[in-house]
Amino acid sequence: MVEGQQYPFALEGVWKSEVAPKQGQVVEVEFDTSSGQIASITAVPESQLAKEQAEVALKAAKEKGGQIFAQIVAKVGMPNLVAGLVLFIAWFWLNAVVVNISFAGKIEVTFWQVLGLLNASNIIEVLGSNMRGSAGIYGFFAVVCLAGPFVQYFWKDKRAGLGGVLPLVFMVIVGIMVHSSISNAMGPVPTGGMYADMQRQAQDEMSKAISMGMGAYLAVLASLYFAGAGLKNYLAAKATEGPVVVQKAAA
């Protein structure tokens, strides 16, 4: 059957494949242009059929994925998606903290690795394992905060806009915890004694050795964008609420 029309054929001189023909087999057919009759029939290998089916399925998946992405963009907005992608990359791949140590060189740590250090009971083990410590509960909070700015597009409540401030608040809390950990590691500020000047100098050198990386700056910018947009949406939603009017009827 070729395009709904049935053509009889003889095997000799027409069938070009080593395998015998069978019902339902997919074949390639060539016609004689002068007579309009079948010139040759070749069976399509199973591997080629599988490849063609995979290409069709991949094309359909791309089209479906494009439709889903277009729906997400229409609902959330491209600027929010870009800011979310920037925040995700800044937290997980870019360096948030850079420590310059004279005898050990430069140590670069991502925000996610910082969470692993905060969650670790033994920081030395985490440093020895090439910063592969688990972020634990801090990692869970980080994922929640990443999703926070997008809650308002799926939860119709005026308070949902406040989810935009979660990444910024979380980063501020983590920054305070890191600063507290460093201060505790360096010990209390000395007030006097023989080694007071030396200890102060060591603390100053340690503070100067620690700096923010590109990931921290990008994360702060993205977080500020989400916080501003979230507060704006929250205030706008709150302003549209009308006063509740209670009517009393007398019998």
C-alpha cells in the first residue's frame, strides 16, 4: 500500500532486501517514471525505524516543552525567570566568599558550600573533603527561599507577594551567622596584655583576607529585585482591598 493505493509486485527483480517480505513491514518503494509501475522495494531496517521514531518523539517533546515554557513566561514574566536563574547560578555555582591565605593560596566558596560549613559539626572534615559537606536544614531553607518569589503567581493571596523578600532575608541571616562564626573562631577582642596588639593584628589580617565573590554580588542584586517587586505587589494588593461595609436592618 502506497498512499492508500495497493500495488501488486513480483519478488524477482523488484524485492531488493535480503529479508523476506511480510505483512505490515515498512518499505521504501521506487517507481518507474515511464510506466508508473514499481521498480524496486527495499525493507526499512528496524534501527532506522527506531531512529526516525526517536526523532519524531524528540520533536514532539521539544514542541511540548516550548509550549510549557511559553505558558510559564506568560504567567511569571521573563524578567522574573531571568532573575531566578541568576540567583540560582549565584548560589550554586559562583563564588560567594573568597579567602586569600598567604601560605595556602586562594580559597573560593559558593553560597551553597557556605551553608554546608554552617551545618557541619566539624568544619575541618568538610574542608578536608573538598567542601562536600551537606547543607542540611539550611539547604532546605535555601530551596524554599528560591521558590518564595514565585509563590505569588500560583497562590492568590495578598501575602504571597512577601515571598519575594525571602531570598534577601535568608542571605542576611546567613551573613550574620557567618560573621558570628568567624568572630567566635578568632576569640574575644583583647583589651590588654602582652599579646593584645599581636592578636588584634591577626584578627585584622584575617578580616582583610575574607572578601565577597561575584556570586555574592549577583545574588544580592537578584534578591533586591525580588524583594522590591514582592513588596510592590503586596502593597498594591493591599491597597485594592475595599473597606468592609456592614449593613444593619431594623425589623
